[in-house]
Amino acid sequence: MSPQQLNILASTVQHNCHISDARHGGDYSLCIYLMKMREYYRWEQRLPYGAVLEKDAVGDWLQAREQLWEELEQADLRPLTIAGREFDPFDAEAINASLEPHGLVYSGGLGNHAKPHFFLGELEQHARNGGYSVYVAASEYARDLTAPPAMTRGNTIFLRRESLRRMLWEKLESWRWNRPDNALGRAFACYDFDGDLESSLDAMTDREIDNALLHEQGEYQAGRRLGDDEWNAMLLDVAQTPAELMARAVRDHFADCLVTLPRIAEADDAPALHFYLGNLTNMRKSLFPSLANAYDSWRASGDTLELRDIADTGRRHWQQLGEQMLTLHRADPAAAAAAIRELVEHSHL
């Protein structure tokens, strides 16, 4: 693929990213939105992490971007043209079959609140493992405001090194505002961020991309047990309700109890365990308080037994809860959001 063809393809993918952002930029609180936009600006301008952002430049860019989004909010997504063939932007499997010989990787799918996510990046690695494929992307040519570092789409896992590295940087910057004594701070303390930012980011990215793969392997297994098609149909019916956030948290806990938590506990990987607990969303923390208790026990004793035990208990609990949620949706899709919310509120572990 020539540089000109790559630029045209990246522009098309970026156009679709802008449409997605135009429709979903209001999903975030003002504080989160502004923080994400600052780092989106940094990515788009290819600025170093430590570079001071000029207030006026960011303000002008933000105003222009929001104006662009207003113009694109009702626009249609564009098909991708590769070697004279047109592809639906959600047909990632066919698109990647055409892009892999050119050293590129692409993904298109739905995330939280049914927000479409697209990205185009440099292919670092493609491997097959059992029934699924793993694509690892390095630098990215196109992306949307939210850049999930890892995603599972059917039988395909996507890992995004640049997005993961940037996410770690954002979390480090946020933690540095107050430097609280918490799990995230303990994870950062395992690296020399104050003395060597770039090398520390590289080391943490290398470790956490492996752990992100563990989570996505758990997602793949969870999908086989719960049924991806039925689960995704349920998510669409409860989209943009508290039940959606709960369902995603339950599925994440199930995936992690299947693979992530047992593996990092068995390895007694302290940086990974600190980051795992520190990276949990508030929803996930509230649903699984016994996990925090097991983490505190490990910190006090140095023994991961309770963490391994809670993974065993959680594996059964979250699978059963997921199955109950699907049963509620199956019985009455229109009333599922309220029923699922009530069920999960009484099913903490």
C-alpha cells in the first residue's frame, strides 16, 4: 500500500471516528471529557507526554473539533475502500484479511453505551491461539476519543500498545495531582517514573499488555459460556441505563476470575496485582468488595491464597449472575433493564 493510499484509508477511518465522537461526546462528565480531549489533542499533534500544552492552542482546537462534530452528528459512516473493494466499517474480519499483507490492523465494534469504536494501526503481531486470533497494534493512524487498549470481537482479540501506553500515562498524571496512598500509586511505585519516564512507561506497558491479553482471553471464555450473541443483544436493549454498566462489570469480573486474577495471583506479580486493583472502576469495586479484602490480606501477609480463593468463588458467582441476567432479558426484553438492576444490586460478592 502506497503512502497516499494509507493516508486516504486513515482519513476514512478517522472520519468515522469523528462521527462516533460527535454522537457520543456527551456521554462523559465535563471533567472526564476535558481530560480526554486534552490527551486526544496531544495524540493528534504527536506531542511528547511531558510537553506543556498551550492553553490557547488547545482551546482553539477544541472549538474547531466541536464545530466539526456538530456538522457530522447526522452523517453516515463511510465504507472503507481497499484495493478497489468497499467494506462495511464493522466488517473487521474481512478488512483485516486485506490489510494484514500491508502490515496494518483495523477494528470496528461497539463499546459502552453502544458507542462505535474504530482504529487503524501498524500491525506489530498476529497470532492464533486455539479458537481465537490475537492482533497487536503498535502506533495508530486513526482513532476516536476513547481508545480502549484491549477489545474482544467475536473470536478476535485486539491489543493496542500505543493506546495502553497513553492510558497508563493519563492514569499516572491523574494520580500525581494528589498522590494518594492507593493501589494505583503502589503500582506506579514499582517503576522509576520520576527518574526515567519513558523507560518506565515502556516497562509497565510490556507487563500490562500481557495482563490485558489475560483479560481478553477471559472475555473469550466468558463469551463461550454465556453466549456472545445473546449477551450482546441484552446489552443493546439495556444500553445507556445503569443495567448496562452493571452487566459489563459482571462480565468483566467473570472474565477476570476465569483467567486474569488466578494467573497474576499464582505468579505473585506485585506490580500487576496493585495495578489490577487500582484500575477497577467504581462499579466493579462496589459489586465485588471481597476482592478488596483479599487484596488487603495479601498486602498484610504476602500470601496470595485469599486472592486465588476469591477467584474460584467469583468464577461461580459471576457466571450464575450472568446467566440469571440473560434469563430476565429472555423473559421480557422491555423490562430487563429494571429487573437486571434490581438483581445485581442484591448480588454483591
